[in-house]
Amino acid sequence: MKFYNLKENDEVVSFSGAVKQGLGRNQGLFFPESIPSFDNIEQLLAMPFVERCVKVLHPFVSDDLSESALSKIITEAFNFPAQIQPISENRAILELFHGPTLAFKDFGARFMARCLQTFSANKKITILTATSGDTGAAVAHAFHGIENIRVVIMYPKGKISLLQEKMFTTLGGNIETIAVDGDFDDCQALVKKAFDDKELRETIALNSANSINISRLLAQICYYFEAAAQLYRQQGQAGLEDLVFSVPSGNFGNLTAGLFAKAMGLPIKRFIAATNSNDTVPRYLQTGEWSPNDTIATMSNAMDVSNPNNWPRVEHMLRSGIVDKNCVSSVSIDEEQTQMTMIALAKLGYISEPHAAVAYKALQYNASETEFGVFLGTAHPAKFKEVVESTLGQPIALPKELADCATESILSVDQSNEFSDLRAYLLAGN
Ligand SMILES: *Cc1c(COP(=O)(O)O)cnc(C)c1O
């Protein structure tokens, strides 16, 4: 299968090309030329996890990876579970935070790192990425120690939690981190500028590990199938009826992957894209007007995005009929509701964190009692220890992954949000 540039449709590349390039010309996102679909979903759902992932993903990557090469990558990358936990009779959480950095981004980052390593042979490349929190950790851990790959991660200084920061700024080696004087959208804009700079891009062989990279999205399709497989195993066909996913959304990569899964035949009735107060998308779906406001800092900081970079993919799928245009609704949840929801979930016996709480609340607003609502648990509550403890008034134990880095020191450099500073830094270290 080939991938084409959504902005400049004549640019067509293979999977390996899309992975290595990240973004196409004119900042266009790559999109598969067709979406494979499966009619015998039940047979697929009955398969063991790795085998099913290979079946689901191989059509996308078959130009570049054999089934056995893909199987090896998946076995290594997805070496931790995605787990459905019931919350109430018709609500459940899909826990995606059991990987090494305790966030769902481990799925995409670990898959991408192994693909890139396979495709780049021994050529030196630079990964430049912006993070609003969890991407940084997932990317840093996924690429740490891989020869010939230099990783530079930018994040908004002072706008992510200390533990989040420690998870990716303390590794050293091939992982370099920059604390930018600005917000996440500034960091994202700097990445785009670097990609637009042809000379820089070629000199340092630039790549991005942001969720614009198609490999990350493809990886994420797998856990939607896994969620359905677990429901099917528990409840048979009934477990797949009126299935609604509520996705806590920032850059809308997670939602994009879910829409792919639906287009491939997975019986998902519809999606709710849950945002925090950064509500560009819910306002857009209501008014038809795309008018991003300034980014607001919230408790669910990994979703503090006002110009979501995967939206063009979602828009394309809705407009072109790849998925039904009414299958996505979007709800914005404010800070107070988020906190109240964490408390409500704790009363149901489930300790959550702000991102999952936003998604659960959106379900409660938007899904009916007859629908079965699954909300995505994108991060471990301990990653948001301060806010979880102050909201619930009870201590949260640190899992080993976090306890280990909490005592290390931060190795970041501080920088302005001027592109010229970033450019000089990248060239100097090459
Ligand atoms: C990145 C992230 C999100 C948002 O995911 P997108 O794919 O960017 O929409 C939600 N929750 C957490 C914890 C995250 O790290």
C-alpha cells in the first residue's frame, strides 16, 4: 500500500517513505491510498493479540515489511497489555498506560522506533519532536540508546508536571531536551518551521516522532481491536453492540486511529472526541468555523492543544465518506467538571486522572444508557500525582517506572521560542 499527501495529492510514498519523512510537502499529512477492510471480524477478534495485530496492520506496510518482520516488531513494541476494566454496567475504561512510560503513547512510539530503525539502516537521523507531556517520555524511552538516531525533544517550560518532565529529561545519551519559553503550540510551530527549512531538514536528516507520523497512528489501531476482542470474549456478540468510544483528545491522533479501526470493519457505533477547555474542535463541529483560541493550561495538559495537527486526517475521513460523517461528536469539559468527575469515579471505586476523567464525563453527557461506553485511559494516575492527590485527598503510590526517575536530575537546556535559536542549536549539535 502507498500513502499520499493530503495537501499535495501527487506526492505518493511507500510506508517506509512516510515513516522516514514524517510530513509531506507543504506540511501535508500522509494518508493511506485505501483502507483495508475485514468482513470476518469475529474470526479476527478470536485471534491472539500479536497475530491479530499483524493481520490488521500488514496490508498497510506490506511494501516494506514481511509478516514475520512485522510480527517481530509488534512482539517487541507491544510487550505490555491494553486492558478493559468495567466501571459500571454499561461503562468501561480501556487502560492503555501499562507500558514503560505509563501512557498510551508507548504503543505508537515503540512501534515507530522499531520501524524507523529497520528502515534507516545505518544512516544518521535526527528526530525532532514537540511534547505537551507524554509524547516526550514515550519517544525518549522508545529511542534511547538506538545508534545513529539523535532525538531532540521540545516542551513548554513550566507547563508540564515535574514527574512528566523527569520521565524524559533525565536520560541523556542520544536524548536531548529543550525547555521552550512558550506553550505547546509554540513548540509545535517550531517543529513545523524546522520541517519547512529544506536546508536544515536535509543537513540533519530531520524526522518527527509526533503523532503526525503515520506509523504511530497505525500502531494505535491495534488496541481498538483488542478492546473489542476483550468485550467479545466476555460477552460474545452482545459485547459489540452499540459500542461507543470516548477519546480524550489533544492532537486527535488517537481518534484518527479509532476511525481507521471503524473503517476497517470493527463494529464501533460512534466516537465522542472529548476535549478540555481547549475546544477548537467541539466549536468547529457546532458552528462550521475553525477558529482556534489561545491555548489554555489545564490539568489535562497533554490535551492543551488548540490547533490539533491530526485534524486534517479526521476531516478527510468524515468528508470523503471513509466513515459516516455523523460518527464523531465532540464535547468540551471544563476544569471543575474534570475534578468532580475524578471524585465521582473514585466513588465508583476507580482512581483516575484528568484525561480519563474528561473522557468519562463526555460519555456521561453524550452517550445514552443503552449504549456501551468505553473511555480511553491514556495515562497512569500517578503521572498526575499532585492533582490526583489534591482532588481526591488520598495518597497515590508511585509505580517503579516513576519512582526510578524522580530522583534523577533534569538535563534540559532553556531556549526562546524563536526559530533561529532552535536552528542554531540543531546545526551545532549535528
Ligand atoms: C497525548 C495524550 C492525549 C491526547 O491524544 P491525541 O492523540 O493527541 O489526541 C490524551 N491523554 C494523554 C494522557 C496524552 O498523553
